[in-house]
Amino acid sequence: MSFMEDPIAQAERLVREAEERVAQGRALVERLERDGHPDLAHTARELLAIHETRLALRREHLRIERKWHGFDP
């Protein structure tokens, strides 16, 4: 038997995973800047911006799921 997440649990998990990626990306940018790798830090910042956008979309999706299921006003 396979496990199926309900839509809210899945959206919450995806938000958590995106938050982790953003935190990792920020730490990477800081480390690259500190260690004197400006070109790599620039690229990492660009990737971080993508992860931040994905996080915002995941949060919006969670908000919609909660509203759809009657949990948010």
C-alpha cells in the first residue's frame, strides 16, 4: 500500500524543503563571499533568488490549499 499525503501536508512539506534550500543557499553565498570567490558567490546569489521565488510560490500554494480546505479566512 502506498502512502498518499493530503494536499495540506504535502504543501507544508514542500514549504519546509524550500525553506531548507534557501537557508543552505544563503549559507553558501556567505561562505563563498567570505572565502574570496566573488564570481561563484554571484552565481550562487542568482540560484538563491530562484529558490526564494520557489519558496514564495510554495507558501502561496499552501495558503490556497488551507483556504480551499477551510482552514484560513
